[in-house]
Amino acid sequence: MTPFLEIRNIRKEYGPVVAVHDVTLNVGRGEFMTFLGPSGSGKSTTLYILAGFDQPTRGDIQLEGKTILDTPSHQRNIGMVFQRYTLFPHLSVGENVAFPLKVRGWSKADITERVRKMLSLVRLEGFEDRKPAQMSGGQQQRVALARALAYDPPVLLMDEPLSALDKKLREEIQYEIRRIHQQTEVTILYVTHDQEEALRLSDRISVFSKGVIDQIGTGEELYSNPSTRFVAEFIGDSDFIPCQVLATRNGRADVALGNDLTVLDIPLHGKAEAKANVELMLRPERISLSTKAGDRALAAKVEDITFLGNNIHVAARIGDRTPVSVRVPFGHEALSGVERGTPVWLSFDADAAHVFSA
């Protein structure tokens, strides 16, 4: 079966600078795909090439088996929502939503009915006559979303649409975007640098780094099985503990940590031979903390304790160099008697560990 949307070896050069390195990606019909990465990673450039605002140096983009690169941006019938709402300030809400329909020659009756449906979809019934300046930032972004969906585009592109909103409002609009996606089943490609936003919204996530896609998967897949050190750092919180390889086999490794502690059969990412220095990646919430010494634990000292609501963040240090973060549920008995300077012992679930070559 032909994929709905195909990005084939897209490359974008700006003189000597390569912004996108041969990105390849297939997106299913109705899928919510997020491009996640730091600034300068190539995610927005890829989105702009899809929109037709920029042309690739090479590669192709096909929608339902046909290239769209030779189609001007205004004829691609692709919806777009930006960080800035880009609403026409002199037009009312209803006129803003109606604008792309008028451009496409819809009848007045059809426009009126479609505007009504779109404002109902984004829960702004009764706001038809207001001007954008009379609305909150979240409401304006919902108007922009209604306008982008008004002409029923096959693909909706969203570039950091919520980054200008405060946290509470951002979470409310995230819920609305997810609900609207489920109702309309439109294919969405969404750009963000916020990992929590990506995890909350996406069916799958493409993690961009330095112009390439490091890994594609569901949020759970990326979190539980990161394929690169960058993905392990960027998705969720992570600790990296120096260790040494004892043996390797079939993409897995046995490693030695301090205190004669060995950890066996851990997934190995990259190449490493016996005695090579590598890093053991652990998630803070998968580390257990105790004030009692244990044979299968690492000795550490608490440096700071921070209350984060439903959990407590404990910053500790192994020896003189290695910092480690531990997340402990609020009120857990393990925190009894723990304060700055307290010696503690750290143990962990080896099933959640990964080894990355240095």
C-alpha cells in the first residue's frame, strides 16, 4: 500500500551550511506526527519545504503517490498554523475563518455553514463578530486552527503553535488539538521543541538532531528504547554513569561500575570492545534510594533536594565527579532522614538501563 505522505531523501543546503541531511519519512493518513528537536535541528525547515515556502536542494515529497514539489504553495491545499496567529486584525473572527473559502470560490451559503461548523469544532460559537484583538491568545490560536481546517485540507502543518502561551493555557489547547484531530482525522505534522508536548499529542515522534532524524517511534518506544544518546537525553530525564565494558555479544554488554558492581546483558548502542569506557543510561524514576548500604548498590552523597509536587527530586553525586538525579514519590519512606550531605546507596532496575559508547 502506498503511504499517504512520503518525504524522500530531502536535503536542504544554504551555501556551505546543510540544514537538512537526506531526511526520509512516511506518514500514514490521519496520523499525528511530531517533529521534535532543539533549535537548528532541521525540523522547521523540513516543514517549510512541505508547505512550499522553501525548495529542497534535492529529494522529493509525494502526497498520495504524486509529487507536490512542482506545485506552488498556495495550490497545495495544505493547512498551516504558526506560532504567531497571523489573523487579519481588521476582519472579524467569522471573516477570518471564511477568508480561505472565499479565495476558493465557495458560495455564500456554504461559507456561512462551514464557518458555523468550524467555530463549533473549536468551541467558539457566538464569537463570529469579535475582532482578534478582543480575544485571548488561546482563543486566537483556536481561530487560526479553525481557519486552517475550514477548507478540509488533507494535511495540516503546525509550527510551534503554542510556544507563546503560558503553561496552563498551553495544556488546555493541547487537549483541544488532540480532540480536534480525533474528530476530523486530518493528517497533522507538528513542530515543537517541547518533549512533554510531543508526548502528549503525538501518534509518533520524529526526533531531529543536526539536520537528521535520529529516531522515529511512539513516545513510549522513544522513552523506553532510545537508539542514540541524544534521544535518551532529549526524551525524558536521564542519568549517565561512566562504566567499563566487561564483554559484548549480539548488541548487548556486561559492564562494571564502581564498588565492584557489575550489570549484565544491557542493550549496547554504538560499538565498544572489552575494557572500553562507556556510559550507562538510567531514568531517575527507575533508581531506588536507601540510607542503608547494599551489596548491589552505588554509594553516593545527597547534594540537594527539591519538592516538585507529586515527587521529590534528589540530586546526588557518586564519588567526586558523577552527578545522578533520583525521583522519589512524595511522602515515600525512603526519604526519611535524608537531607543535604546524607550518604545514600542507589540501586536500579537493570531492565530499564542502556549502554552508550563514549
